[in-house]
Amino acid sequence: MTKDKVLQTSSNNKLTLSVKERISIPTLFPESGDLNGVRLMADIRGKTQLLQQELEKLEMKINPITGATSWTPEADKTVGKKMISFTDTEIGFLKDQIDRLDKEKKITEEHLPLAERIKA
């Protein structure tokens, strides 16, 4: 497989993600992996991370005790959803992670809508 083929992005690989989905994507990742897997995780995290301007608009807070993330629901409407393009390799990696979590019976309700859209 050539490098051009691996990095190809098709129109099917564009996902419109909400703030919650963008925050949820890294929860699909394993704690560690091989070199290529870790690079893919970094690339995907870079595409989905919230920008400083978005964080400020959302008034995002992290509970120091539980680690739970919250933000102002009204501000969510101003930041809104973002269309993100993924390469075929990135989508394949995300699908593999969903399959792994499914086999381990670690899919949560938080993962479900996003997992179904990625697997579609």
C-alpha cells in the first residue's frame, strides 16, 4: 500500500462532531500501543481537540474530584458542531478501537452514538 493510498480521505470520512463527541473520542483509545497506533491517536486527538477560543466560549470546567468535564449548555450552541475529515487509516483505527472495546464489554452509553456513527 502506498503512502498516498494510506493518507487518502474520502467524503465518507467526514464526521460532524459535537463538543461532547470531540471530548469523547480519546476515551476510545488504549493507554498505550505500537508506534503507528500512538501516532494515529495523536493525529486524531489533534483534529478533535477543542481550541482555546472554544474552551473560553464554553466556560469549560473540570471537577477536581471526579475529573468530570462540564460546560455552559447555552455556550455549546455558539461553538456548535464541527465537521472533521479523517483519513481512511484514522477511521479504520477508530473502528478497531470500537471493536476492541466491544469485545472487552467496555462500550458505555457515552460511546454508543459516536460508535454507531463511526461504524456506519
